[in-house]
Amino acid sequence: MSGYTAHFKVWRGDVSGGGLEDFEVEVNEGEVVLDIIHRLQATQTPDLAVRWNCKAGKCGSCSAEINGRPRLMCMTRMSVFDREETITVTPLRAFPVVRDLVTDVGFNYTKAREVPAFVPPAGVAPGEYRMMQEDVDRSQEFRKCIECFLCQDTCHVVRDHEENKQAFAGPRFLMRVAELDMHPLDAAAETGLDRKTTAQDEHGLGYCNITKCCTEVCPEGIKITDNALIPLKERAADRKYDPLVWLGSKIRRRSSAG
Amino acid sequence: MSVVDRQEWDVVVVGAGGAGLRAAIEARERGARTAVICKSLFGKAHTVMAEGGIAAAMANANENDSWQVHFRDTMRGGKFLNQWRMAELHAQEAPQRVWELETWGALFDRTKDGRISQRNFGGHEYPRLAHVGDRTGLELIRTLQQKIVSLQQEDFRETGDYESRLKIFQECTVTRVLKTVSDSGSAAGGRVSGVFAYERESGRFFVLEAPAVVIATGGIGKSFKVTSNSWEYTGDGHALALLAGAPLLNMEFVQFHPTGMVWPPSVKGILVTESVRGDGGVLRNSDGKRFMFDYIPDVFKEKYAETEEEGDRWYDDPDHNRRPPELLPRDEVARAINAEVKEGRGSPHGGVFLDVSTRMPAEVIKRRLPSMYHQFKELADVDITAEAMEVGPTCHYVMGGVAVESDTAAARGVPGLYAAGEVAGGMHGSNRLGGNSLSDLLVFGRRAGWHAAEYAAGAAGARPVVDDVQIDAAAAEALRPFSAEAEIEEPKGGPPENPYTLHQELQQTMNDLVGIIRREAEMEQALEKLAELRVRARRAGVEGHRQFNPGWHLALDLRNMLLVSECVARAALERTESRGGHTREDHPGMDRTWRRINLLCALTDPTGGLAATDPVRGQIALTRETTEPVRADLLALFDKEELVKYLAEEELYE
């Protein structure tokens, strides 16, 4: 396969506005969309703003929307497009634009801070942690997350509903709650923190209506909906509506208060 | 002009990879108000790309392992050039640093009895690398990131402000370390007073005033064309230290990782983890021969298998067989691959074949090497569970770096300056073993944060005064690429230069002339080319404005890459032997008299001027330094017959 010229439309602008600009640019064998954006920088638009780091799908920096679909630019091969096709690259729609393909992803860092951290078990010294592989498998799946925020971008709860951002942590951080809840040694419960209840009450789990859009865009192939969100919903529901669980939580709270 | 925003902190950490975050955690826990500045978003640092694991002698997989064995392996890997006290501290403290990560929520792969699993790696006598599949770096960075968030949550509960004691300034770049003006009036003699930085998003300048600065900026790989390193690796911390008057050590030692992707061209250089070989992958040339058996150097002869059969048996019975030579230290494997390709026995795209498909069933490969499977499938249409990968050497790591005190990570010559991680020199000698980087980050990141916090507490009564003249000079330096553009009508010495073009020429120069195999005439040619680029870089111009402008950012990073590249070229020209990550075709042997010699790089003009454009003189001056003898009890860990291969006669009988 030899080189050819591709047609690109790239969104350029900033907070005050902008639009799609047309480019004709060379493409070589094996290249990905990020290579083409870099070629534009080096030859046509030196100040085109874009985030990237590892170029191997490991850091989650180069998230953008390619022909309207949230993707990593470094993992999108040019060979998936027809040579005649015009390829449109736009910034993540759910976050405010900073410049060109760079958006303000601060929402995600705010939400990250609102999830209480891992609580180490009392009386277990460093080096004495014992966990079986089958018990860490599930949380390890969630820890594959590279924080590209494509799931946050595509989730329709916030994508077209700015007003929901306050109450909704988004799939990435609901999955973080699930990860900690399924961690075999997390001692949050012993300190009176019920992660299942907070997922519902504080992180907006109820807004999710399991359309699986997040799972579809995840470049790591994490089954966010099936393995994190649905189980979390089930456990949260058990807590809320099971009278025995309800009673148990009251008793425990009273005894720990005493 | 010095109306830039200023803030006061106790400790400023430059860089948010493993070393920077571990330093910040330590400094904050010891009571210092700590700021972290990083070029990318929080959690995206280059550490995230580390794959294989963290080396620590926890003895979970083989009960014979101990810090002494780990120390020995590290010294052998570095061909005894290591700053031995660092190698000792590293081997002793690595297990605690790994276990501590579990208390912060890390989830490593487990052994059958529920402890942390450990895997084999090149140069390590026992399975020693704690890992999470082949995404260990991601686990490390995420764990440290989440620990920082938990400290911020604590601070929020106490003060109502998440950032009252620990703040991350993400997407900001430091361009100068500021110092107090010493009695003589020159900035050269002062102590650290803070840093000058710009926000990438807005282009706005700011100053963080602090008595202690920890440099943790990683490496220099972006000065080479074929590299596994990300855009951030422009040698910023190396250059900041040099400009502040701190010398760099052993800069000739650059690690070329033996296995980078070679095809397609756009991914050339991307890392293929050493775990592939640790888990049984073999290297073959175009004749189908396992060529590594022909490349076992004398110093390692007794430790590696001589036949394929013995090497294969080792995977199941390591106590009665020797390891296969695919697991030699990286420098040896990289040179071997280079030689095979050069002699016409390479793969179709100029590498060799790395095959793990015959060793393990597809499902096991997908579980143990998931991101390698993914990477080859997505980017090269290769299914590693069924066919061989094509791999070749790629610039991966710099052993050289800021000369530091072993125990405190304090940079030599500049009070208040600390360095940890890849940017610090000494720990790995002439070649780093795989897995020793993540442990290095944790051990010395912690030590740097600890001593920086202690130093800052001692300076609390008399905070250093920031010099306005230096701030003005730093601002003018950072704005220069915009005025180059304005000079189009009447350019001084030539038209404005495109920073991307300059960068590509620099990368090609270093790759071709100061790469994996070095020759005197080529390095001299490289120094001349670097001098030319230095002159042209002063005219690097940019379009547009200061808001998130990658062209401008690159123009500023060029200063650092040119400084560091000159250090590498000059030191490599000076060292007339081959050792570890430094291979001279014209001096192929390892010379015992060079073992005790460190080469120190400093600015020729200590006042910090960068005008020097004379290719012979350049910006960097070298001095030779004889290192301290290895402590007797540490030498006693080795057999005399082995020491004879490394140490000079007089060292053996001292």
C-alpha cells in the first residue's frame, strides 16, 4: 500500500467559537489518525492544539470524536476508512472546549475527588495482605481503565444534559465505586461507609439506565455496564429495599455509636 | 515585567510520574505544603507506559531471594559503574515500597497462596517483578494518584479546601529553577528559591516560591528518532538542573531497549515488554536460529544456558538449569539484534522475530500479556498468540542524570535542589535492569520528598528571596519564539525556523550518529550538527498566540533537548571503552580502568548564558571524577573470580 492524500475536516477554535477547517494531507501505510494530526502540525498548522502522550493506547490522552464517534486517535487506523471518505475530527462534545481538539476535562477530576478512597483494613501490616486471584479479578478489570473519559463523553445522562453533571459521577467513577466495593480488603464498611448506598445517593447511580453506550466506546474493552454498573445497582437495591439489611444497618450504626 | 502571579509553597515537585508523586506524598505526609507541576494531565505521565513490573526482593516466588541478591544483579547489570550506595538502598527498600502500595489500594496479580506474584526478567536471578499483567505502570500511577486524592480528601475535611496542602498544577511547564542571588552577585552560587513556569492552556506565566524543589521529570528519549518515549521526554529536568548549576553524571549511557515494534512505520519504536521474554518468548533470526546463544559475553558465561534444551528446562526447573540468554541484560540483547540485522539475518522490516506463541496457549498469552496482544492486533494486524512479532532496538531510558547524594537525593552543588527517578543519575550504572525503574521511582521518590521536606522545614524561618531579574529573564526567554516571527522583515542571521523541522533534524542526528553503536568521527560530526541546530533554534519561530500552542511549547523544549543531546554526545566521545548502554565500535572492550571514572557535565558558562555557538567548545564542559571504592561488605557478596572481570588490580587488593 503506498501513500495517498486524504480529506480531513478538523474543528478549530476556542471558547468563543470556531468551526471545521478542510485539509488535504498525506497518509502512509499503517498510520493512525493521530499521525495525520501530527503531520498537520508539522506541515500546515503548527499551533493546532491536541493532547497525546503514549501513542499506544495506554495513557488515554488523545480522546476525540472521529466522524462523530468517541475514540482514541492513536488507536484508530486510517485503513478503517475509505480513501475517498472525508474524515471529521472534533473535540469531545460533553466537555467545554479549550482550544481546537483540547477540552476542559476538569469535571472528571472533580468527580474523582468525591469518591472516598480505599480504606486499609485495620491490623493488617504492609506485606501481610493476602488476596486470592479470583477475588481480585473483577476489581482488576476496572483498574484497566486508562481514564480516557470516552465513556464520560458518550454517556447520554450528561452528553446533552449539562444540568445532570452536578448529581452524576458518570460511568468511570461509578465503576470506581464498584471497584472499591468489590475490593476484597476494603474496610470502608467498618468505618460506617456503605459504598453501595453512596453510589445511589451521592454519585447518581439511579440516572444510569443501562444503555451500554459506555461499554461500547471503552478502548480497554471493560464491561462497564454488565460488570460494574448493573451489579452495583443490584447491591444498592438490596440495601435499600431489604428490610433485614435495613435493620442490620441501623443496629450496626447504633452499636458503633455506643 | 515581573508582575507574574506568585504563590508560596514549601516543596515544589516538577513532574508527576512515579517519582514525583511518591515524593509529593512523602513531603506532604511530613508536613510540607507541596505543589506538583506536570506537563500533561494528572495521571498521564510516562510511568503509565511501564509494562513488565516492579523489581523487589520479596521472595514470594523463590524463597532464596534477598536484597543482597537483588543488589548483586543490579551491579552486574550496570557493569559495576553504579553508585553502589544507591543500589544498596534500592535493593533494601524496594519490598517495603511495593507492600505500601497495597495499603493504598493497588491490586497486583497474586500467587496461589494469595501473595504478590513475581515474574522473571532479564538479569534478575530469581522471579522478582511484582506485576499486573503487562500494565504495571498504569497500576502504579493510578495508585499514587488515588493516594494523593485521599490526602486531599483528608485536607478537605480539615480545612475545607482540597488543595490547601497538596496541589497539582497540571498542564504546566517549568522553564527555570530560580535561585537566590549569592554574595558575589552571581546566580551561580545561590540556593533554590522557586520555579518559573507557564500554563500550557493559557500561556500565562507564574512563579512558585519554595526553598526546596524536587526534579522528577523523567528522561530524554525524544531527542532520538526511534524511541519508546512520549513527547514529554525532552530532558527538561536534566536541563533545569544544568542551568541551575548542578552537574549531570554518566550521560553517555543511554539504554536501547532490545524490543520495540518495527512495523508499521508509524509505530516504530513503541515498546514490546520484556515480559514477553520473561514469560518464555524466544528470539530468532531469518534463518530460524535462536541467535542469542552466540552472544553470551564472558562476564555472564557461567550464568546462562548453553543449549536450547537447558534454557527450555529452566522455565520449569530453575534450580538445576541456567536461564536462556534471551534474558541477558538489555544492552547485550539490543547489541545482538543490531548485529544480526546488520549481517543480513533480519526480518522483512529490519528487526528480528520474537515468538511467544509456541510457548504458551493463546488464552494464557492473552491473560499474561493483554496489552501486547491488543497493541499488535490493533496496530500491526499481528496475532501474537499465533505468529511471531517483528522487533528491534528502541531508545528507552537514560542511565545518566543529575548527580545526587545517595541517601538524600540532593543534587550536588545546589542547596535545596533534589532529583529522583530517571532524571537522577548513578543508581543504574551503565545499564538498567528491567523492573528496576519502577522500584527506583518509589525508593528515591520517597527519599527525595522526605529530605526536601526536612530541608524546607529548616529554611522556614528564612525563606529564600526570589530574584526579579531572573524572573524577567525567564519571561523574555520564553517569549523569544514569538519575536522570531516578528523579525520576518529583517531576520538576524536567517529566516525563522520551523521548530518541528529542527526537532526532526535533531532526532535524526542523535539516532544516526550517537545511537546504539558509536564511532569517534560520527560523534564529532554530531557535535557540529548540534552546534548548527543550536544557532538555528534561536530563530525558532511560532505562529498564533500563547493559548495551548504546541508549536511554541516545542520551540521552548528544543533548548533542553539540545543541551542534553550535547551532554550525551560529548561524554560518549570521551569514554573510550564499551560498557552497558555505551558501545564504541572503535573501542569494543570494557576497560577496567574506566570503571572508576564518572564523567560530569556542566555548563561551560556557569552564569547561565547560552550564547556559546562554537562547535568545539559548545555549551558543555566535561570533568572526570574517580568514584568512591565499593564498601568492603558489599564487595564480599561477590566471588573473587567475578570481581576480577570488573575491578582493576589495585581495587582488588585495597
